[in-house]
Amino acid sequence: LKQTPHAASVDWDKVAHLREFGGVRIEDNVRVTADAPENLTRNGFALHGTRLYVAKVGELRVRWSRALPSVPSSVTVLREPDGRFYASFVVERDPTPLAPVARTAGIDLGLVWFASVVASDGTAEHVVNPRHLRVARRRLAGAQRRLARKRKGSANRAKARVRVAVAHRKVRDRRADHHHKLALRLIRENQV
């Protein structure tokens, strides 16, 4: 059996400063913030229908990315810089083997081309580097300029910081989406 993480996006109505995970005090005035991932085992969380119960926080609405294949053994809750919270569940599931394919391929990662793929049947393919950061550069630069003009500690600076974090998250998500789709296509078309 294989343990795999299943992610779910948490819509937190109960987010209030550091109350998320009980704001655990470690030493004098040091707190563990919600920016560090919080790992919870079976006695620290529970699933009540479509809601996630977290100890010391309460029930939370969750937007599920997919159904859980089995009962989760643990959950990791983390907060992204743009203010979003995610819950990643560890579940056990049986591996599903892929259909056998006779074709094999060699992959060369580069800078000009994202990847050059040469298959055993003689075909060659160059995957273009999408350069997601270059596409978003103007929007990101504008958001960072607006952030630089805000007074430190102000509410407007906090909102501008979130806008910069959202712009960076969009670039990161586009990169991850491209990588995952390309890897899945290459695995399905070629022998692993």
C-alpha cells in the first residue's frame, strides 16, 4: 500500500490572527505562527461530512479537490503567503499500474528548449520553454512597485503584499501545471 498526499483548499472563516492552531507559546513571547506547516495526527483532526474539524480551532469548510480514497492517517495544514490555507491528507491506496508501452525515450532538459525528447522509434520533439515569469513580469513589477510605495505597517501595504504574493503564486501554479502535464504525457507515451 502506498501513502499519498491529497490536497484540499480550506476556506477559513475562523482565521483570527494566530488563533488557527491555538497560537502555541514556546518561550517567553515567541509564538509558532500559521506560516509553518502544522502536522496533525488522528487525534488532532476529524472529518465531519464535508467539513474538517481541527482541534482548538473548530469545524472548517473545505473545498475538496477530489474525494479521499480512504480514511486519512494525518493531515498537514499550511498557510501560503497570499493568505490561502491548504490541507494535505495522507491516505493509503493501492497502486494502479499503467498499461505497458514498447516505446522508450531519452529526455534532455535545457534552457533554450524546456525539454528535448528523442524516442526509440526515431521521433524527436522539442518542448518549448513557456517562460511563465517573463509573461507575468510586467504585472509582477507593477505590483512590487505599488508595494514599495506603501508605508510600512499600513493596511494598504498589507493588501499590496498580498497582491504581490498572488502574482507569484500564479506563476508558481502555471509552472507546476506545465511540469505535471508534460511529465504525465511522457510517462503515458513511453516506458517507465
